[in-house]
Amino acid sequence: MMIDRIGSIDPIQSGKKAGQNNKVAAPSKEDSISLSAEAVEKGEIYKAMEIASSAADIRAERIAELRAKIDDPSYISDTILNTTAEKIMEAFGL
């Protein structure tokens, strides 16, 4: 009985099928990423906190001056209280 070979043993033939090429197929679409609104918001908050924490406190002298004024009992008067209250109302748009 004779058995025919399934594949070729020819050393010149590389074993690939005819019509097949060695090129890698290009991806059908580009990679993409999308972020949720919550992730974007948290990223913005993180960035703002990093900027705030890295900023130098350049108003230390002004804060010390204001604390000294507040500790002085003669500084707080009706005029100061009214002016402060008006500035607060203006800040809130009232």
C-alpha cells in the first residue's frame, strides 16, 4: 500500500500557503481613552491642591499685623465692624 504525503518536503518552499503575505495588518482604529466627569473634576481638584500647597506663604507679615490689630481692644469699633460687614455683603452680592 502506498501513502501519499500531505505536505511538501521541498526545502525551497517555506511552508507558507500561496497568496499569504508577511505584512502585519494595520489596526482597524486608533486607541482612545475617555474620562468620566467625576474623574476630570477630581483631577482638577488635585491640580489646584498641588498648586496651592506648592505656593509660598508670602502674606505672613500681613497676617501677623492683622492679628496684632485684632488683639488690640481699641481697634475694634463700630466703624470697623460696619465697614467689615459691608465688605462681606458686597462679596456675596447682597
